[in-house]
Amino acid sequence: MSPVIETTDLVKQYGDVCAVDQITLSVEKGSLFGLLGPNGSGKTTMIKMLTGQTKPTAGTAMVLGFDVVADPINVRRQVGIIPEQETPPSFLTAREYLAFVGAIRKIPDIGAKADRWFDLLDFADKRDILCKDLSRGTRQKLMFAQAFIHEPELALIDEPLINFDPIMQDLVKEYLVDYVRKGKTIFLSTHILEVAEEICSEFAILHKGRLLHTGRVAELSENGGDLPSFFLSLVRKGSHV
């Protein structure tokens, strides 16, 4: 079975700054894969390249069999995306935005599917409010809904819980785990190590654009370790290389 994400020597250079430095990575179908790293480690840049929003400087990346440089539109058509900064159009209501997403993605019965998400994430009372007037947490709910409303085989999420209260964080984590149980794949970036340890099956650690480690979360606990301690030890060593 081919990986749903596969990168080879992926590089992103911004002038003299190398944001992503020769990353080779493979993510199998059915993974809840966590891309971990401190702020500024290259996580957001990786997701932007994998979703065809930013062109790599060098190397290759395939997502669901599509080359992210040669066919970025098909990549974005197939996947679900939640960016780090939630950006629903300010001039649409929440309901209108999901209807727009449904029209673009040709989703049948979009009204009923949107209502399910309004109920699931508990913001049905906000469906007719303009996006510009929604709280950050509610905009995050809306962006979460638009990413999953077409039930993609793969979702790429940048800091998925950052604007949610503890109750909503718990609901979303449960949803992500259940989604993967159904055979789908989640690729999420986060610097919240406890979340990654709780829900991720595999992980990779980025630091200063470089890949320090990939592995399975279960292997750490089997060897008497934990993800936060392992991460901090590795990143501190990497800081002195």
C-alpha cells in the first residue's frame, strides 16, 4: 500500500533562512500522525507545502498520489485543510460559508451536512452570524467543519485545538481518533506534546527545519518513556548541534 504522504529531501528556503531542510517522511493510511516541534520549527511550512499552498525550493512531495507541485489543485480537492490562522470569509455567515464549501466541492445535501456540524460542535445558534463577528473559538469550529464536511481520506491540520476550550478540545480529540478508526488519515502539527501523546499513533519531531526523529508513540511507553520527556531531550540536544 502506497503512503498517503511521502516526501523526499523536501526543502523550503526563504532567502538565507532554511525553514525546512531536506525532510524525507512517509505517512501510512490509517495513521494519526503528529508533526511536533517548537514554534518556528517548520511545521506550518510543511503543511503549506503538502497542501500545495507553498512551492518547495527543492525535493518532492506526493499526497494521495498527487505531486504537490505538478497538481496542487487535485491535492486540495482531495484533502481537508485547517490552517493555523482561521480565515473564513468575513462577508459570509457561517451557514453561507459551509454552503459555499459544499458548492465548490460538489457535496450533495450540504444543508443537512452543515446542520450536523453545527450541532456536533455546538454552534447552531451562530449559523446566521457573519464570520467577521464570530469569536475565535467559533471561527475555529467553522474551519474544522469545512475541513471534514466532505469526509476526506486525509486531513492536514495545523494546531487543531489552539482556540478551543477544554470541553471542545475533548470532543475534537475524540472525533479525530474515531475518524482514524474508520480508515481515514490525520496529519496534524502541534507543539502541545500532551495532546500528541494522547491521540497520535506516529510522530515526527522537527527542530530548526530539520527532522530529528520519527517513530511510534507506543514504542516510547513500551520502553518506559513518554513523549514530552523524549521530545525535550531531543530538541535540547539538537539546539547544541
